[in-house]
Amino acid sequence: MAYIDYYKILGINKNASQDEVKKAYKKLARKHHPDLNPNDRDAQRRFQEINEANEVLSDPEKRKKYDQYGENWKHADEFEARKQQQGGYQGYSGGDFWSSAGEGFSGEGGGFSDFFESLFGSAGGGRRGRSGGFRGQDLNAELRLSLREAAETHKQVLTVNGRSIRITIPAGVENGQTIKLKGQGAPGMNGGVPGDLYITFAIPDDPVFKRDGNSLYLTASLDLYTAILGGEQMVSTLDGKVKLKVQPGTQNGSKVRLKGKGFPVYKREGEAGDLIVTWNVVLPSGISGKQKELFEELRKLESKQ
């Protein structure tokens, strides 16, 4: 059984910080993501390895067990309990195991010791179930959505490990939010149940709206004449354009709140936050001589008041 070096997979050393683990994972996950390599089996395999390595090394407790027990880190608690019953063992490190009798297997390929087989069976990989099989590995994937996609409940098909998985994404998911799809991870071994699939949403900044929780913020241009005299102005919302009344004498930077026109509330159908519109009064450019005369008249009138 080949020893899986998670540090090597992510291209980091054993002393790497959690921040370095996170950066290495994100860089490699983007490069080998199945959506960017739809017909590349090697990229899909590599993506699975990267997710597997990140699952372990990004969790301090799992990483500690992995550093001590290698790829069989999931059996650490069982092994320690059994060790107490059996009277101890000589050592286990980096994927190699020696039984209390001195028998063992090499992480590069030998057989399992009798003691190890009696505890874990003839193959490792995940948590052992009642049937004797081992639970499959949990997988992690990143799904990129635009702000508008995240604002609508919709179905989407993902390709994970060569399998197509159809999911429904509720409106209102947030950037960085993770959901679990039970049983959609790697298959189990020896009849064990499959692992779970964890999907983390990545929602980049939108060119029009800024999101803060369920509130949306929009900066809308307003011409000088409408700002002074009042009138109406069309502004964008997630549902399309709406017409707003502009009060006479509207100041640059003033705000208008549109209730219920913000971002949908996660898993609360029909509810949404507010849209806050900030007016940006735009001064006219290239004014004519006549316009300049009129502005001069206005200035004189203003000075007399």
C-alpha cells in the first residue's frame, strides 16, 4: 500500500503554517478544477488528491494524527484504544507500522501485520463501519457563482470524480459558505458507506452591486439639473430597473433605501434585504456660452439672498 504524502501533494513542507496550507490548496484547486479541465482524467485525479490533502492538513487535529499515523490517521483513536488492550506497540510513523511482535509492513508496499489486520481488516482508507467496510473519503470542491446566480434558487450539475451530480442551490448563499452533500464523496471500501462532499461557494465582487449580508449597495448617477429641480431617475435592481422620485435639492452622496429590493435571505423564501442607492451628482461638461451666462445669473441671484 503506497504511502500518500499530503505535504508533497500540496507542495509544502511539514512546518508549513495553516495559512500556507490554505494558499497552496487554493492555487492548486483552481489549476486542476474539473470545470477547467473537463476531459482531463489526470487533472480530475489530481484535484481529488488535492482536496483529500487539504481536508487533512487544514484541520489541526487531523493534521496531528496524520503526522503521527500517516495515511491511516483516521484509525488513530481506534488504534490507541486497541493498543491499551494489547499492551502497546513499538511504533508507527509516516505510513509504516510495526506490531508489538516486531512484524510490520512498509509504507512502500509490504503486507499488513496480523495485529493490524485484526484491528482494521486487510485494507484501510476510511472509518470502519459495522459491515467491516471502510467509509469513503470526504471530498471538497469550490463552486463559483456570480452575484445574480447566488440570488436565485437554481439547479446546477457538478462533475466530481467523473460523476455528474445535480444539486439545487438555494437563493441567498454567501461567499465562503460551505454545504454538505451526504454520501456524495469518494466510495467506501469493502462495502463501506461513501464519504460526503463539501461544496464551498466563491462569489466574486459584482460590477454593479456591493453586497453586505442581505443588503445591497448601488451608486447611481444623477444629473445636476434633476438634482436641483427634482424629477425621476431609473436605477438598477436585481429584478430589473425601477423609477425613483428625486426630491428637489438632492445633495451629492445622499442615500435612498428601497425595502425588500436587496439580497434574498438564505432559505427564507420571499424575504430579502434592502437596496441602498447613493446618488452621485454629475456636473455637466462642455457647457455652451449661453449655459455659462445662465450659471453666472444663478450665482448672482444666490449672492443676493
